[in-house]
Amino acid sequence: MSRDGRGRPDRSGLLLAGGRSTRFGEPDKALAELAGAPLLCHTAAGLAPTVDELVVNCRADQREAFAAALDGLDDRLSVRFAVDPVPDEGPVSGLLTGLRVTRGQHVAVAGCDQPFLRTATVADLFAHATAEGVGDRDADAWSPAGAAPLVDDRPQPLGAVYRQDRAREAAVRTIAAGSQALRDVLARVDPVTVPVARGAVRDIDTRNDLSDVSTIQIENDVDNGDRMNVTDESAMHTADRPATSAVPLPDGEGSNGASGAAPAGRADGRWVLMPHEKEGIKADCYGDEVREKLLEFAERGWESIPEDEREEWFTRFKFWGVFHQRTGQESYFMLRLTGTDGILEPGQFRALAEVADEYADGPVENPEFGNAWLDLTTRQSVQLHWIKLEDVPDIWEKLEGAGLSTRSAGGDTMRNITGNPTAGKDAREVIDTKPILEEVQATVRDDDALANMPRKFNISVSGIPDGSAQDAINDIGLEPATKAVAGEAELGFNVRVGGGLGGHEPRVARPLDVWVPPERGVDLVRGFVELYHDEGNRTNRNKNRARFFVDERGPADIREQLQAEYVDWELETAGEDCRESYTYNAGHGDGEDAPDGPVDYVGVHEQHDGRYFVGLNVPVGRLPADDARTLADLAAAYGSGEVRLTRRQNPLVMDIPEGDLAEFLQEPLLEAYSPEPTVFERGGMACTGTEFCSLALAETKARQARMIRWLDANVDLPDDVDTITMHFSGCTADCGHANTADIGLLGMRGRKDGEMVEALDIGVGGGMGEDPAFVDWVRQRVPADEVPGALANLLGAFAAHREDGQSFREWVDATGTEAITELVEPEETDYVDPALHDAKQSWYPFDDGDSPAPTAPDDTPLSADD
């Protein structure tokens, strides 16, 4: 760890724990005066030279008094507050609240009323906690979780220095175990102990010492009148109140199982909930440390993962982009790339193609796509399937050698950052966001302290006024806007928060009423990430996405808290955005009021340097490895070799000189992946579906590909209609963005002729743009083989009755839901469905044989009973 001029670790913090309990009366003991100043101030001032910031854990009603007492320390260190949502819940709960707020990598924890904890003592603890100044030990090889003073042969729980992430994990595990004892946290962290003089860490005794130094009276301190030292404060709290939140007592004696959070007993007629079980899984091992365990399992083989621990390890593997495929496909994994804005530098797309060809070759061919292919995603990324765990180390070596990574591509992390796919090169660009995106990647997404989020978290940054970063469906989005500053119009970003899809509860991101200049964009993103990281719901995974966090707090309160605790400049109110120019996936017609600009980046478009990029259409986003290799070769031969990915599952070939365009457009590969696709090819997107996903209820990609061909052959549309967006998601998680399409398809199950079949819900009228809207679900559980007929009936009516220049979305809005529902009439046709009767009952939708999984490293079958 680097050191600054004061000889201490950078990014260090001080957490003053305490000032939480209601049992001391008013004012709090921490405000008791010693030599004319509150104990709180003595402690903070004495330790200020050792740390960068001070976090005070307290009750909400104490914050004003504590802030007033600490006024004047701001010139020495940053002062922040961690307000307990439930006062007097227990010391470990208070510790956890404070640790969630601190930014320090290593944190000194002290009592608010502990003025005898000296600067030199804490500096010594920091040195031990960071493995510096510890005898002959190698600092790189020996990384302890913390250090604590040893007094009378006993480690002290207050006055310790912890690695912040380890301390948080220990606190979560202590609460989950049903304890509020600070010594239990200390035991789990297992810090180095540092012998010190007793006076260097002495606490104020609540009866004897306080009567000598305080101007307040402490009443009913302990019922039996015995002395109690603050170090033993845990004795005052019962072990059956370990939780961080409470819900009304349900009927009967069962647990509140909907959230996955286990009840930890009753308190005052209420269930007290512990953090969700996945928080415990992550507390044991998460983030970058997962990599080493994954490599160990890969070296020893699939069977080395203990069977009763597999689901836990699969949860952790996701952080490194390694996802176990569904039931029946044991020992096979999906691998997801992470990155920024879908930018693949020269050579990187070829590396992906080569990895897909060598390692993504499954035991069964897909009837539409064969074997060994790349899936381009709706978040400008790439997924590979049929990956063996044993091959992951070699795959990482090849990808990382090309500058690619899978880190934080899944799990409870910040996912890859999305943006305008032509950032830095588009002739329409008003702000070059590429440097901003790279800084967010380097300083926010790569920050280990923020690796463990309450749930996945999506970030988008736009610099082109077309909406192609889709800020409306991200947890935080920056969109270009102008603001009058000192009488001059300046370009910057408006901020939206709390957008997202899934669970039949989609949300459009709400304006935060904040404008930031480009140089403040990264800090603002970090502030909201930290706020959600610190205070997001970690008990109920059905309600802990950032969109629900925004629902609960409201944009105004979030803005206020960002200003008070997470940013250090005065926030400006929102400027004038450019949403009227949003064309991407907007559903506009070609009437007089329709904005100019490409709706999806497919086709030939000029860059600001006079060269061109060409957007190719990959139906449903699936690209065979051989074709991907050819595309990489063409990108190098005609352009710079750079390939970029859009949110519509399509690639862009960049930097083609004007003189080479005609020849490039004649290349045979472009017959299959045309820059001038058919109406339904251009609009089609699909998620993974039951082919590999355990959540999906319907097969998606092969079915969507067949439906596209059938619709192209059987539906005639007016010449001015060049796109009907049709998005297909296999379940309500909506990874295929069904909610944002002209026509949304959602996987379900239904019955036909007395048999269980795959069925689809049909929605209409969605789109982004200036006025984002989600589809209305007009038909439910339509047997999959009757869906193309239903769509043909609807589209035929659209073609016959639309006004000139009217888009499908505009026509749906004008026609009304009731009439549209009548038009979406299911009908059997000559369309042949690829997986009508599967309904997830086979190990693979396109194979009737036995599953070959699990398999040995050499791909030979193993008995599933071993």
C-alpha cells in the first residue's frame, strides 16, 4: 500500500463507534465534557493526524449535536455521519452501519468517548494492519486483516484497525450467527495484536470515570449497580436481536421466506430479519479472492467442488463472469466478457473468435446456429457457452493477453459500463465520453471496496444525443445537457437514477435534478454507487435493485444525501437536456416532427474524421466463431481493426476510409450480416432462453430466428417502415428487453390440447426515446406455435390502417389497448416451432438423449452418481 508524507496508509479512515444507545439519557455520554470540550472532540482531534476521514456512527436525533461539536475539524479531515436506521439495535449493527459508509481501505475503530486512544497507538496499529514494520515479514505475502491492541493479554475490540472489507464481512457473519458482541467480530477478523500500555487505549468507565469528567448525570446505567466498562458493552445487549431490519410478524410460526432472509427470532411481536443468505455467502469469499479459488477448482476438476457447496460457489464465480448453466448441464459454464462501452480494440475480437472456436464447442449442435459461437448481448458484451471449468485458466490467459477481462461481469457488482457505441468517433458527438468511461472503469468499477453491492448495478454515460446508451433503463445514467454557468452555456450531463427492467416491475430512471460538468461526472457516479452500496437493501433480493431504492427514498432525498455525505462540491440543478433528439429504439415514424438520426447504428455512417463505420446486423445476436474470425479480418483489412458492440446485439466495423467502402460492402460475409437487413431481422433481439438459462421458461434464439424468417416471408409492410423492434425474453428478468420493444415476447408455459407447451405473453407499444414507455401486455400464454399467426394478424392491421408516416408505436398508442387486443388473434399457420413441447423437461431443448454431464476434463462422460 502506498504511503503519504505523514507515514500512514492512504485512504485510511476513523470510525467513531458509539453515541448510539438510548440508555444514557440526554445529552449522550460522548458529549460529556472533559477540559472544556466533549469527549467526542478529544478523540477525533487526537486521531485526526492519523487518518483521512472521520465517520461518526450515531442516532438520527444525535447528528445535529455531534456535528456542532465536531465543527472545526473539517480543515484537518473529512467528517461524515453513518446514521443508524434502528437505534440501540446492538454494537455490531452500529459497527456495520459505520463500515458501510467509510471510504478508508483500513479503518481505525474507536469509541466516541475514548479520549485516551492516542495518535501514536493508532499509527502503530495501522503499521501492523498493513503489514509494514512487522519484523522480517514480507508485506506482499503477508496481508493481515487488521491489528488490535493487547491489554492485559486480551485484544481490545475498540481501538482496533481493520481492513474495511474484512471488518464488514466479519460484522455480517457475527450478526448472522446471532451475536452482537464486538469481541466476536474481532475473533472473525483475527487481527495481529500489538502490546500497548493500558493508558493508551483506556475507555471512560460509565460510572466512576464519567462522574469526574462529565457535566451530565448517567442514570440507571446498569440495573444491579455494578461497574461496566465500555469495552464490555456487548453484555448490555441480548444475542437474539442480531438483525438490521424488522418486518411485521406474519401469520403462523413460519419464516418470511419470500425474501430469502431468515428470521432470527422475535422482538416486540415482530420478526427481526437477518441479511439475505447470499450476503453470508459473499462475506465468506467474494470479489477478487474468488479468482484463486476458481483456479484451484479448475486445476483439480469439476468434481473437486463439494456437491453441498456448489450453489454457493456458483454464486461467487459469477463475479468473475463464470456462470453455471442450467440443470442437466452440470460441469458446463457460460463465460461473459466485461468491458467499457462495447469497445474491442484491434485484435480483441479475433481473440474472442479463437476462444469460441477452441473452447465453446458443445456436445450437441443447435439446429439454427451449429456449434461454437459468440452471443452478443444487450449490454454491449459477449457471452460464450459450453465452457468447461478446467479450461477457464487457459481462456483467461488468452483473453487477458489480448487486454480483455471477465472481472465483475456478473453477480452483485457494477456490470460493464454502457454508452454510445461510437464514443470518441461519431460526427454527432457533443461530449467525448471515452475518457470518462475509462475513468469510471479504473476508479469505480475496479475498486475492491465497492465489489460487493446489494445487487447488480448498471451505469450508462451518453455523449451523443440519440439515447443509444439507454440511460432510462440504467441504475444511473448521465445524459448530455447544457447549463448556464456564469452567464455562459456549458455542456455537461443531467443525471437520472433508478431505471431498470425485470420482474414485471420495470422503471424509467427518474431525474435527479442534478447537472454536472464533464470533469465531475465520475465523482457523481461514484457518489451514487457508494450511497447504494452503503444503504441498499441487503435482506430482500426481490426488492433490492436500485430502482426500488429510488422508489423508497425519492430523487429529492437522494439528492440531499448525496450533497450532504457523498460529494464535496455544490450540486447544480438540472440543465436543458436533448431528449427530443433521442432516436435510438424510440419507435418514431417519419413524420415532420420525427428527429433525424440512425435508430440502431445499422448501416453506413460518417465519423468526425471523415472515415466511416458500418453497422452489421446479426439476427438475435448469435455469431458463429468462423464468421467472427472473418469479421475480425475484415475489420483489420478495411478499417483500424477496432470492432464495437451496440445494445441491439450488433457489431460495428470502425474507421473505414471512404475509398474502401464500396469494396467492403461487397464482401461475402455481409450477405449474411447485412448493413441493410430486412424489417424483422433489423428489429429482432433475444436473450439466452432455456437453451442454457435456469430461469427461462421458453427457448428464445432459435425460435426468434425462425419467426423472423416466417414474418419476412408472410407479412408485407409499407415501404417507409424499415424497422419493427421485436424483443424476446425467456422470463420476467427481461434480459432481452421485451418491455422496450414495438412487440415484446415473454416466455411462459401454457396448455394446448391437454399438453404442457411453451407459451408466450405478447406486449405492444414499448420504446425508449424522449418519452420512454413499456409495452402493454395484451395477450397471455399464447402457445408458441400460434404466436407468428397472432403477430401477422396484428401487423396486417397496422399496414392497412396506419396513417402516412405513422410508426408502429404511434399507431398502437392511437388505436388503444382494447382494439389492439382484439387484433392480436392467435392462429395456427405453417410455421413450425423448434421446441414447442420441451417446457424445460429435457437437459437441452434440441436433444432427446441423455445428458453427457458431468464430464471429465477430457470431455469423457462421468456417472452423475459418482
